[in-house]
Amino acid sequence: MEPETFPEELADALVGVQRLIRRRLRRDMPDPRLRGAEVELLRLVVDRPGIGISDAAKELYLAGNSVSTLVNQLSRQGYLVRETDPADRRAARLLPTPAAEARLSEWRRRRADLVRRQLARLDAADQEALHAAIPALRELAVNLHEEAEES
């Protein structure tokens, strides 16, 4: 490992794996095809039902109007419900529909199956190395998230 190229190599590897997983899953998922930002918003709403648009925008590092556009698209497709927030009648709360929960559940199942199959193709040493890297990758994600919130 060359210290000067390690950050770029790690970032490229992570992006490459994520892109290939997304492409493989998108190809086999039923229509309508969802873009990355739509899936991210759906995942967030399923994980945090009742989240507001501005909080979702902050969490996803998107502009509020971009999230509003995504909400409108996902609502038309039957994946999100927008309710008036009882605490602030001007604000909206986002709730997933059963169709959204089923789609995400299916996506997660297919993702786990895909990664499981590919891990099985690796030798034991590589599998162990990837398993050992999980805590460090989670910490890296926490650090990236905290740095983004600070700026």
C-alpha cells in the first residue's frame, strides 16, 4: 500500500463497488426504475417515518427544492405520502407507503444475495480482510457525516 495513493484507491474502490451493485440491482428490479436520489430518499423515509422535507434535505445534502421534486415524483408513483405536520401546519411529514416498504425490502434482499454470491467467490483471506475492514469503514462514514455537518 502506497500511503500517497491509498485515499484515492480506496475512494475509487468504494465508488466502483457501489456503482456496480446499484447497476446490477436496477437491472433486475421491477418498474418504475428509481434513480439513486429517489432510493436514498425512500430509504431515509422508511428508516425515519415522519421526517420533514427540510430535515431530509439536510440528511441527504440536497437542496430543499430538489427533495420536494423527489417527494412529488415518489408520491405520484405511490411510494410516499405527504402529511401536514400537526405541530406546524406549514410543514409536511413524509411517510412511506406499504409499496415503498415492500420495494425497499426486496431491494435489500437482492442486494444481500448479490453481495453474498460475490463474497463466496473470494478466497478466505480476502473475505476476512473485508470483514475486518467493516468497523473502519463505518467510522470513516461517521467522520464524513460529521465533517459535512460542520461545514
